[in-house]
Amino acid sequence: MSSMITADTIRKILSDNINKEYSFSREEAIAIMNLPEEDMPFLMEMAGSLRKKYKGNHVSIHLLTNARSGNCSQNCAYCAQSCRSKADIEKYKWVDDEKLYSDNAFVHDNHLSRHCIGLSGMKFTDEDIEELAEKIRVMKADGTHLCCSIGFLTEKQALILKEAGLDRINHNLNSSRSYYHNICTTHTYEQRVNNIHMLQRLGFEICSGGIIGMGESKEDIVDMLLDLREIQPEALPINFLLPIPGTPLEHADTTVLTPSYCMKVLCLARLLVPQSDIRCAAGREVYFKGREKELLSVVDSIFASGYLTADGQGNTFESLLKSQIGQFLEELAVVDRMADEQGIQLTSQDEDDINNLAEEYYTGLSKEDLAYMQVSKDEVLDLYRKYYRADKTVSQMTESKNLEVSDAEAKVIQVERIETDSREKAEELLLQASEEKSDFTSIAEKNSLNSQIKFQLEWGPDLKEPDRSAFALEADEISDIIEKDGRFYIQKCVNAYDQQATALRKERLAQKKKTEAFQEIYLPYQEKYRVRLDGDVWENIDFSAGEGCNSDNFFSLYHSYFSK
């Protein structure tokens, strides 16, 4: 926390300005990123109020097509398509027209918000742009709103695409100005900003955001978002790093990307740029699995499928929603049956808590919400009761299991690492690093082939080198040279026991053990009681509402409940 701005100060600023635009300073934004865990519900409430003010309950849903893949001249560390990537991806100049146009038809037929088209590369010939313009004209005949991610354009090229009907261009900042050189050196941050301003002058809508989890600091995230506040893009996508094998960031430490941390970034984006479509893009299925309702209380934009070469699991929004809600309802019914068989009862205190929760939720619904959801107070109460008893069932049926997690099992350490492709070079750097008063960080920053030099590592029995060797080091100890797959590594242990990170990991591992323990009990019940949703349950649910898709549309399913 900033020495000048306390959590109490931030809470007051947020409370005083709920449902208002407030121009947060850099120091205040950093203080928001440092808010303690217990303040997250409050922060989400504040961000959610702005989401509701500017976006209502609507969710903007997009489809992404990778129209040009691989062979990029740029060296962006996160990207499977970059010139220094060894990722095994399909490479092509143009995707088949059949694929491109069928995706466009899907967007049109299902009333999605927009068709996003990604093209690898930073510079294009005029002939390439003319060819793309022709494809845009075909797609615009359907009236589809189109966005292209297309690198750097000349003003002439941009005008060609504008004339063809292109509505929006995506050009992410990706990180902060000061951190950008760690991610890419073949172009500059300033070039990106200048390109965006040129496109704005020509009348394009702008989609611009960043990637979180590449080794940047909280301050870097704040600086990027403040620059985006200056740009005021129509859409602000936040991607959470999915390390891709074969890229320089394939071993990036993503332990910082907890659901809470990711949500804090999205909340800050909403607070700083409240009128933009805040999109949770890559990483949504990984970092927010099971927390979609929380997510949609802050963001208003998601992809239905397609994440270029970072697998978004290829699910449409409809199939994803059906699967998640269906699984939830089925599991709830099975656990409810288990509770009956085990004789698990709710106490009077339990009932009081449930009534209070249901009352708080129901009274918080607007008239529009109630008209749309068509849910009664008794239905809300019934669902909360099932939730509550399910939690109680899990706790009671796993209380005899050993769910303890040791410090050694959960241990997290921090290291700095030098990576080179020459043993001779590695020996030279090891001598430098071993000298008295040498600066290992500086040596690594100047000489490592991997732009990421800081790693947070979690212990596990299946750890591979060089991670495994790092756990044998004491604090401030430097390793010998470690050879792996033609690369040579030197490591320094910065923190031999990260107490805070270890404690958080213990919680995660304990929850995992609890889940696994319950699964052993649950699965036989599931086989015994084959609960399935009524086949007609989806018929009255409109998944094609596009921007009219409501993030709270749950109880319309609950009416039909389960097949008897």
C-alpha cells in the first residue's frame, strides 16, 4: 500500500463517488491494486455500479477468426506467431474464405455484437490491404459490425479499409511504456500509441487493451490503464496470459493470476475507463472458471470462441452457458439427494442466514430484472437453501478426511534466472555473477535470452529442470550451470520461502484436496442417481440476444428444473 494513500482513503473515495466518474490519480490507482482481499466485494460493487450505469445488464459477445496465421516479423514474447516463437501452429497467408464467411454468417445469424478478425504481422503491402478490403465488403453485405487486429497501417491503407466498411481496429498497448521493451524490441510502445491516434483521426472505433501476467508490476498495469484512459477506446480487452509452449514466455510464472487479482485488474479498468466495453478476453475459461457471474458483474464483453493461437476451447457462448448451468443444476440435485440420505438438516441459525441472504438478493433486483427473470422470492429462497445445505453436506462428509497441506508441499520460492544458448557464455556469466558485490539482476537483464528473468516457482514432485534445481538453493545462493534442451541456465534464489504466496497456495491445495475427497463420495451417488435436465428446458431460452444477453438470466431455467 502506498505510504500516502491508505485502504481507508480509497474506500472513502470509492464510497463518495459510487456510480460516478472520478479521475483517479496514479497513486490512487496503485492503492486500489494493493487493496486487501477483504475489500474485494466492496471494490466489485463499486465497479459494478459503473458497469450497470453505462452498460446495464447487457453482455457484448464477439466471435474471433484468425484470418492470417504465423510468419510475423515481430518478436513479441507472448505470441505463438512471432519470429522467435517455436510453437507448433498452423501457418497460412489467408484463412479459407469458406471459414471466414461462415464465421461472419454465424455472427449475423446469432445477433452477436461483432466479428473480430485477427491478422498476424505488423506491416502489409497495399495489395494485401486491397485483398482484405474485398473480403470486408463481402462480409459487410450482411450488416455485420467488423473489427480487425492488423498491426501498423499507413494512412492510405487505413482509408482503403475505411472505405470498404471496416468499423473498428484493434491495436493493444499490451503493457506499460516502461515495461514494453521486455516484451518486444522490434517496434516501440510509442509507435503503437501513434498508430492508434492516426486511426482515431480517420474516424475508426478503437479496441485497445493489454495482457496481464507477463512479469509486469502492479505499477505497470496502472500505467497502461492510465494511457488507455487517455486514448478512450470503445473497447478495452484485458487478456490474462496463457503461456504457450515454444514462446519465450512458455515458463512464465502465472501464480499471481488468481481470480481475485484478475478481478482487481478488471475492476480498475472499469473505474478508470468506465464507458468502454471492458472485455475479459484470453484466459477467461482458466482464471474465472466457475466465477462467470462475478465476472459479468464488472465486465460487459466476452468472446464466444476463438483466441487466435491461445486456445479458447472453441466453445460458442451458447454451448458454454448450457454446459455450465446444466452441470451446476445437475450437481446441486445430486448433492441435495445425498443430504436427504445422510439426514443433514439445517439449523434455525442456518435458516436465519439463508433468509437474510435471499432477502438481500431479491430486494436488490430492479423491476426490469424481475420482469425479465420472472422469479419469485420463494424460488430464490429455495435455491439458497439448496446451496447452503450442499455446502454443509460437503463439509460433513469430508470432515474425517486428511485435508492438511504442509508448508513443504505448498512451498513457493522466487528466483532470478539467466538463460543462454552457449555453455561458454554461461560460464562467463557465472563468473561475473559470482564476483563479490555483483548485481545478478543487472547481469540477467543484459544477457538473458529470455526477457523474463524473475520467476515465482511452486514445489511439485513433477518439476522439471531448471525449476527443480532452484528448490535446492538457499536465499541469495547462485546455482551452477544447468543444461536443458540445448539451453544453459544460471539461477539465483531471491526468496527461499515466500510466506504469503505459500499460505495462499496452501489454501488452494487444501480446497483441491477437499474437492477430490468429496468427488470420491459424490461420483457413486452420481452414477446411482442419473439426474438430467429436462430436454425441453432450453427451448424458451434465447441465447442469440447478442448485446441483449442478460448476465443475470438464470432463474428462467430454474422454473423448468429437472426431469422427474
